[in-house]
Amino acid sequence: MTIKSYPFLLWLDQSLAYVSNETELAEMCHYAGPDEGICIYPDGQYLTRSGQQAPSLSADALTRLVQQTLVQEGQCCVSKLSQCSVKEAFELLESIS
């Protein structure tokens, strides 16, 4: 597994998670195949877990994933969130990790 650096957001099985270290990554990817999951880095780069370039999410798709994650973590008022950037996604998901 080729990971550029920590932290990153892991997009796996239509969910998004903040990953700050190798242990968290191993726990989240326990049942995932080596080619499953996209790493989203703070600089906006999208890479597969094996280090290959991956297509980026639209702002709408990223916003929906962030909203879904926040709801799953018990956050309220997520409908007020609009057009989430990668930077904002990091800030929001880091605060609940």
C-alpha cells in the first residue's frame, strides 16, 4: 500500500473518513481489497491506495459525503453545509475524529 502522507480523507464504500495514521487506515481497510478506496489529500490530490491518480469528486458529491458522515456521527444542522471544499471537508471531519 502506497500512502503519500497522513492525514488524508479515505473515500471507501460510499463513505468518507478522516485518517491520521497507519493504524486507523488498517482498521478501516480491514475487509477492503488493495485497490479499493481513494485517498483525498489536503492539497486536493486524489490517489488510489496504491498511489495511482484517481478522478476527483465534484464539489456536490464531496459535500454530500461530508454531510452523510457528519449525520452518521450524530451532528445536526448538516443541511446548512453547502459546496464543501477539500479544505473544509478536512476541517469538519478532523473535528469529529
